Amino acid sequence: MSVRSSSVRRLEPYAGIAYVVFFVASLVVSNPPADKASDQTWIARYTGHSEQAGHLATAFLLVLAGLALMTFLVALWRRIAEADPTSSPSRLPIAAAGTAAALMGAGGMVMGYISGSELIGRYPLPSAELLRMSNDLGFALAGVAGSLAAAVAVATLSVQGYAAGVFGAKMRAGGIITAVLLLFAIVFVPVVALLAWVFSAAIMWIRHPAAPFEAPRSLSDTKAGHSALPV
């Protein structure tokens, strides 16, 4: 591996941190009203350059969040594959990560395209019903469908990582629980579990770049070359 490639690889766990930062920022920069809010409230929240810029920023931040998540999950899969060269782990997490990134990006664009059109062109602001529909469709793509794809990646990586000795029992259990919670992403709150799992995995990877994320599962693991992490 070249020095340049090695330097890039050392930055891969930070993609997980970037995902959390971009996703949280996308929630902060704009705040659409509740579906039950009045038409006047919806129109007001999409009127003016500052409001429109916020919605457009959310769109691009979700695109960046999706790309960062995909980068982290694919890099994690590669680390798991390299930990046990004799195995041939399924590439399902790679496909699921790419799908999640595409859905998050598409959802973000759907949420922000109206505001982008208002800022770039001179189009009349559409009705409140269309604003509601674009926001709901964007959430369905990024928050629901994207979370389901991420659930597949997290669950598979958790099992593969445990089998390869990269994850311990707690990380495997945490990943499976996260995947199950993401099945209910339609209420949004379970998405926090994905943020927590990615952040935890990234921090452990940064702190222990050349060791398993948890102590070996048995004495045979230690003899096989897996070093225990400090408690």
C-alpha cells in the first residue's frame, strides 16, 4: 500500500463523524412546519431568501451525509474483510450503503428543490399542499427508505464484524438492535440509534486503528493474533 493510500485510509473512520455532523446540521439549518400547520405558516416558512437558503442547505447537507455514511460503511466492510483474509464476506453491506446514500441524497433534493428554484429562478411559490407533499416525500426517501437500507448494512456488518473478530459481542448486539429500531424510522426517533452506532464505531476505530473494537471473545482469538483493547 502506498504512503498516500495509507494516509487516506487513516481518514476513513472520520467519515462516520462527518455523517453525524452533516445529518444533524441538516436538521438545524431548516425546520419545516408540522403537516397540520396552517397554509399561511407553510407559505411563510418558504418565503424570503433566508428561509429558502436554509431549505436548500438541508438538501445539500443530506447529500453530503449520505456520501459520508456510504464511505464509512464501505470502509468498515473492507476492514472486516481484511481482518480475516480466509473469509469472503457478503458484499450486501456495500450495496445497502450505496442505496442508503442514494435515497438520502434524493430525499434531500426533493425537500430543497422548490427553495432552490425560488433562489435561482423567478418562479411563483407553489401552494402549501405542494410544499407539504415535497417535504413528506423527501422524508419518506431520506428518513424512511434510506434508514431501511442503512439497517441492512448495519445488521450485516455487525454480524460479519463479530465473525471476523473486529467487533465484540456488545458492538454486534448494538448493531442488530439499531437495525431493528430503524424498521420504525417512520417516526424519525429511531434514526438517532443509527447516528449513535456510527459515531460509536467511528470513535472506537479512531482510538484503536489496528485492534478489534472490543476484547477478544476467547483465548483462542488471542492466540490467533487478535490483541485485546485496554479497558
